[in-house]
Amino acid sequence: MRYGRVGDRDEQGEEAKPTLEAVMDHFEVDFNSERNTGMAKCPLHDDNTPSMSYKLDEGLWKCHSCGEGGDSYSMIMLKEETDFPGARALATSLGLPEGDPGRGNQGVRRSAYGGGRSVPARKGAGQGGSNFRPTWRRR
């Protein structure tokens, strides 16, 4: 019996998941699809004011009222009260458009405050760089 590795691809050859935009359209969330980021009313509970922030380019969302958040699959799992295989089956049965699997292969962006530069090490930061000895060791 052969066990699949975590990084193996499925039968279709893609590890694509439904786009957050398609899932939010399915749950009739009122949001601005022309913008990558924004606020909308959370589909998990009754909202009078927008409390859910979303990032369509990253495929992530977070509700600041109920504290839930995640990707498109987590929204399906929480709204439909199912597990991951059920959410995946629901997404394929509804024919939701698929996007890329996320930003997992991209590196972490450096802070804009540092200008993207690495800070050089101080002199004496390594082994034997300083001659300082505490008083209790000076005997």
C-alpha cells in the first residue's frame, strides 16, 4: 500500500482551491470585487455593519466580530458546518472557479520601514570580538 505525501498532487494534477471571490459570491456576501482588499458583512452571523476584512489576492478573510478567519475552504466549512473533505466536495459540486493554492511558495517580504536592506552585524558581535570581562571573572 502506497501512502501519499503531504505535498503530492491529486488526480487532476492541480492543488487548486476555489477562489475567495467565488465563495463570497456563492454565500451572497456584498463586497466590492474590483478591489483586492476591503470590508464586508460576515456570512457566518447577522451583521449590521461590515466586520469582515478580506484580501482577494491572497485568498484570506477575517471577521473582527466573531473572530473567525481563514481561506475559502474555511469559510465553506464554517458556513456549511462540515469538515474539509465535505467542503472540498461541495466546492467541486457547485463548480466554483478555482484559483492558485495560495502564496505558500513565495518568500516573506521584508519590512518597508527597513527599505528591504539587511542590517550589517556589529563589530565584536561574534566570538572573541570583545575584551570585556565582568568583575566577578577578573580574578
